[in-house]
Amino acid sequence: RTRCFAPVEVMASEKHRLLDTGRPAIGRTKSSKPVVVLKTVGRGVKSILGLQRSDPDEEKGHFTSSVGVMLSMLGCVVGTGNIWRFPRIMANHAEEGGALVFLIVWFLFLLLWSIPICLIEYGVGRFTRKSVIESFYTLIGPSYRFLGAFVAVTSLAIGSFYSVLLGYCAYYTFFFMVKPLPDNLPLAEEHFDDLLDGFWPIFFHCLCILLACLAISRGVSSIEPVNRIIVPTLLVIVIISFFYSLYLPYAGMGIIHMFSPDWKSFSSAQLWRDALTQNAWDTGAGGGLFLTYATYMTRRQGAVKLGSTTPAINNLVSLLCGMTIFCTVFSNEYLKGSPTNVVIGVLKTNGPFNTGITFIQMPLLYNSLNGGRVVAVLFFLCITLAGLSSLISILELCVHVLEDYGIRRIAGTIIVFVLSLSLGLASALEPNIFANQDATWAQALIVSGCFFLFLVIRYGILRFRKELYNSFGINDWSLPWIWVFIILCVAPIEGIGMLIWWLVDEIINNSDQYNSPWWEFTPTSLISIVTQWTIVICGVVALNWWIYPITRVTNLKQEKRSSNCEKLLNLFIRNKTPQIQLPPTFEDTPTSSEATTYDEDSYMSDEFPMKGNNKSTKEKVLIVDAKL
């Protein structure tokens, strides 16, 4: 057997046969029809059971329409972040003068942070069609895999406590099916306290993760149709709730207070940090979720259009939810004769760390509505389903990472299920740990966003704009020059400056909103957050050179001669045959930056596009095993 080097043109119809065997279909003997039928049936059964994978590019699939893409991207981020977290964070910064300052800063970060970083994620995912770790590896080399690994760990940590929050929503869905709505604030608070003290958070935490893992077990073919139903239904109920709240008595006082400025709060480092983290949480900027879903996009599905409109629509939903909560609280409290300072106190004291604001105030809103119990059940059901779509995207990111390293989707889904379930149990058992995880990993999105900025700058921002967008997309808007200015000059100052300002302000002024010293391990203290970041960063840096591409995994498998080891590995690592670089046969034709020349001594010698040694796509040199 000898290596034979020759340019080979392969027809599209031969692609499957070529990838199936690892060599061209030259001189192959024809099998009899019964044998072919039996083999085909066997492969189909194994594929259904997750025991065998076919061509990865074919199995990966893609979104079937632009509407499906838009709804799936909205499903990533529209959910409890809009309905639960945004009103809660805004209420924490609603001083007696109003909350307008927070809204102004929050909107600025939408334009100067979230949308630019979302555009990075869309472009990278659509171009590389790989997970977040391998995307960093492909574009800027193996030394920076740990940056993508930190992003993946951040998303996994968020998903682990996010499922606990979904459990709260699921509990209220079933609770109000059998119990009446509360008609006063103490009773609503009692319902929430009973939830925290019982075993239901653990049960629904497990159930939500199980449902999300079942949804991602089949990839995009199950993700898109689910979001086509969930997202529009939730948006309809949010809009109905918003317009109804506007007609409540004294609802206008809530709107007036929400859009009144308290200019003294402009100097608050905590307000700026919370506005940035909330906008990143709202839009998913820096979480790698859009990057993962963009791997299912084609060149004809505009990344610039989606990256610009999806965050804006998402923030509009958050604004509507915030106005609904403010109208409800002001109406209920003003009817009781409470002064404004008491109303502000109510906005900030809904359960531990104000985590119960939606679960306490929304039932009170629906209690005043004819048929409100039905609407309340639908509301919490849709929050649960929309949050489930967000959890699906988070866990899909983690499974996608494992797939890139040879783990089968079924096995990867099981691994992610166990990890998420284990990490989220502490948050389900203890509300203080839940608040700690929320504060820690929401602010970690700033760090992840900085890593995406580094990716673009290291790759070459003008080259990124040209090769991943303007020369790659079809029927899409051109990526504007203002994006280049923001990525180079504005966003790095925002991210790094905000982290430094936070560290200095916490140490000097002890500005934690719950008045805990920065050196004590309390839920929202500086030392608690930084310690968890440090552990994760040290871990991913140490593992950076241990994480090898899939070819190393298969080589390891070949070295294991023991039949028992072979069987064990076969359960988890797909039997991937060596792939031969083929001429493009579908609409996602790679650009010149993707073209790679193979030779006998160096597999992917020009692997990293940033090195600039890429060859033309006109000639491909293929390594072919052939009997001479």
C-alpha cells in the first residue's frame, strides 16, 4: 500500500460513497442487492439508536427558512431573562427619582456592546460550522482554545441554575391549575416562600433539564419546529399582559416613575455594571449561543440582518415586561394608599435577593382580570416553554462541543444532562447559592465578550469583515464600517474598563448592593465571584493542550488493541473514517481563507487562516489510499 497523490474530481453523487469508505470508489466490487438492503437497514437502525453516524455535514442539517432562523434565535434569549431578570435588575436601580438612567445606560450597551458581539458570533458560527472551542482553534490557532472553553463553561454554569428558575415557572403553572390566585401581597409572598422551602425546585429542575436534553438529542430538526410554536405564543401573551396593565388604576404612575431620571445614579459603578451584564444576558452576547445556532445557517440566511434585529426585538420585549411589572406594583400599592418610597421598597424586596418579583407581582396582576387564572396559567406555561427554548440553546452549545471531539450526540447529551443536573442541585436547594451563581456567571459574560473581541482583533478585523461577512454572505446587508470602529476602539474600553472599575469600586467603596464586605464569601461579594472565575480559567488553561482534535481521538482508539477497550470506546466515540477534502458541492462554498493544501508530511499545514499561506481553491491535492 502506497500513498498516491493526484488531483481528483469527485462528483456530488460519489460524495457519500467516498466518505463512507475513506477512499474513492475505484474498482469496488458490486455487492448483491440483498446484502446492500441489509446493510442499509442496519445502518438506519444504528443511526436511530445513536450507534453510528453518517456524513457529519449531512447530519448537521440547517434551518429550513429565515422565519425558522429568526424564531430560533429569539428562542435562545427571549424568556425568563426578559420577564424575570430585567424587571428585577431595573427595580434594584429604581431610586426615588426614577429608573430612566438605568434604561439609558442599558440602551447604550445594546448599541455599543451586545449587537457588535452578536455579529461576531453569527459570522464565526456560520463560517466555521464548528463549536465555540474549535472556532477559536480554527481562526486563531490551538493556543487559544481555552478562550472558547471558558465561554462554554460559562454557558454550562448559566444553564445549570437557569433550569432551577424554569422549575419555579413550571411549579406556578401547575400550582394555579389547582389553587386560586392570591388577592393580596402577603399571600403571594407566602406562596413563593412555600415553593423555596419544598422539594419542588429539585423535581422541576430535573424535569426541565431532561426535557431540554430530549429536544436537542436530534439536533436542529427538533429545535426549529419547537421554537415556531413557543416564541409567537409567548410574545402574544406578553403583549396582552402589557396592554392590560396599562388600564389598571394608577398604572400611569408606574410608567412616569420608570421613565423619570435620577441623574445622581449616573456615577454608580454598580448601575453601569448591572446594565451591561443585563444587556448581555438579554441578548445572549458573549454566551456563544448564537455561534452554535449559526452553524446551522446557510450563506443565504443573512447574519447581519439577524445580528442587528434579534437583539433589538429582544430588548423591546424586556422593556414591555418591565413596564408591565411597574404598572402592576404601582397600581396595587397606590390603591392601598402607600407612598412612593414604600412602592420602591416593594419593588426591591420580592423574595431572597429580589428573585421573586415576577412570581409575586404577576399573579396579583392577573387576579384583577376576568378569567385571570387561565391567563396566569398560560403566562407561566409560556415562560416555561420559552425558557426551555433558551435552555435548549445552552445545552446544545455544550453537546456541540463534545461532538467536535468525537463524542456521539446521544452520549454527549447524557454527559451534559448529568453535569447540568449535578451543578444545579445546589442552586435548587439554597436560594443564596442561586443568587451567587446568577451574579457570578452573568458578569462572566463580560469576560466572554472580551474574548470574542480578541478573536476578531487577532484574526484581523478588516479580514474578518471581508471574508466572514461581505464576501461570504448572500443576500445580506454589508457589515458597516461603524462596526469596525466599535470593535477596535469602543467595546474593548467598555469591557476592560468596566471590569477594572468594578474591582476598584468594590475594594475601595465596598459598593455591593447587599452591603457584604468584598473579602467575605457571601453570595454577591467580589472574592466569591473572582474565585470561581479563577478556578475555571486555570482549569481551561491547564487543559488547553490536552484537548485535541478528533483525529487524535481516533488515533488513540486505534492504539487500543484490546477488544474490551475497543467496545467501550465505540459506545462513546463515533467510528469516524479519515475524511478527504472534497471540492465544494453545495451552496456554502468556502472562501479562499478556508482552502487548505494537504501533503504527505503535513496534515493541514496551512490550518489556520490567520497565517496567510492559503492556496487557491482551483486545485485540491487529495490523499488517496490505493492499491497499486
